Amino acid sequence: MKLDRQSVGYLLAFGSAAAGALRFNLAVYAEGYGFEYIPFLAYALAVGLIASSAHVLAKDGVKGFKPVSGKFHHALLYGVLMGWSTLAHFLALRFLNETTMTSLGQSGILISLFLAAVILHERLTRPELYATAVIVVGMFLFKPWEAGNRTGFLILMSGIACGSLASVNAKRWVTGTPPRILMVWRNLVAFGMVLAYTVGEPSPQITVATAIACIATGILGPYLHGLFFLQALERISASRATLMGRVQPVIVFLTSWIFLSRLPVRDDLVSAGVILVGTVWLVLVRPQPEKKS
């Protein structure tokens, strides 16, 4: 069965959310072996940069690394915004656990929808607005205002704001620029920012377990998470791609239970269930592509 363009876009957005959820669990796993979050992120970004560069080299050859014609400043800005967004998320892990962070991350939906309406003039249909309302209700059931740590909250929210701004603008930037090329510049700038932050800090001792976690995180996060999202933006609107990402808490809960033996509390399960219902509803009520006459 051949899927239509929109269906592929939704699947890519879901894949992006899944990859993004797994990277936090791997970071927490590595931290259990004494690997601090920021050095861990630096190694993961290096892996992501290598993976995205290998993708460009295989697809475009050496010419793929030349500055993006007419959009070089877009690629650099995308890298700066996503670099801080990524760094802020890992800095916040020092103050908040991964479940709380994912819960707070759902607030990015409101920022993204607002920016998509202002910058891209995107509008949701009435059924989609109803589905969005369900997702927002599920988000607030997490009680993000009870994060418990103001420093972690402020760091995370600044990262969410930058990530939302980058994601919405990426809808324009990805036009005419292959996602794989944008990912190289994004990872290069982000790696430089994180590397500068880690200057002077002692290098962690790498074990087999932490090395595997770094490699897996680099492939899932800085490479596939961003690549799938950009590829989704080529097929569906920024609003819909962002809304699909709200299924991430459900994935975090499942993977936390499987890999970290952490069971979510009842309220979190209810909230995740509501978000999942809203996300499925959003997919089911999506506008059908117009048939060619």
C-alpha cells in the first residue's frame, strides 16, 4: 500500500518524536555511569555531525558541503537556535528529571502554533482545533507550573522558545535546501557551542556502555530526530508536525519503564493518555490532499 505525501509526513514527525524521546533516556542512563550531561552531549553531537556529514557525502559528494546558496545565514541561524535549544535541554537535566522535562516541553506547542500563525500564516481546520484542544488539556494535566526548580524551568523554557522559533522557520528554510545539508550546519554550530561550554572541564572516562549510549544518542538525536522533522516539514505544515511531536511523553514513559525501571504516577499516565488521544485524533481529521483533475 502506497502512502500519500501527508501520511508519510505524519510518520516522519512521529519518528522524530520517538528519536527525541529516546535520547533523554540514554543521557540519564549514561549519567548513571558518571558521564555528566554536557560532555555526553558533546560526544553525541560529534557522532550526529559525522552521521549527517556521511549522509551528505554519500548523496551529494564534496560539493554538498559548500555554503548553501542564498540561505547560508539561515543555516547558521538554525544551528544557533537549535544549538541553544539542545544545550538548554541537557543543562535542565541537572535540575529536572527527564519525565518532568518532557512534560514541560509540551508547552512548546502553544509557542509553535502562535509562531506558525504569525510567521507562516498557517491555520488549523475546526476539527484540528478540537484535537489541539485535547492535546493542550493533556499537556496542562502534567501541571508544568509545579516543576519544582525555577532555574531548571527557566533554562528549559528558553530552550523550548528557541527550538520553536527554529522549527517554525525551518518550514521556510528547508524549501530548496535538502534537510541533510541543514542538519550538517545545525550540528556543526551546535557542536561548537557545546564544545566551548565544556572547555576547562575534566574529560569523562568512557566505558563501553557510555560509548554505546553516545553513539546511539548521536544517531537518534542530532541526526535522525532533526532529519525526520525537516523531512516532515517538506510534506506537512509546521503546526501539524509540531502537534505530532506531542506524543513524545508517552514514548518517554514507556522507555523510562523499560530501560530505567521508572514507573510514571497515575496523573502522568492520564495526561499522557489524553495527549495520545488528541494526537491520534489530529491524524484522523487531517485535511485530505486535493485530487488532481
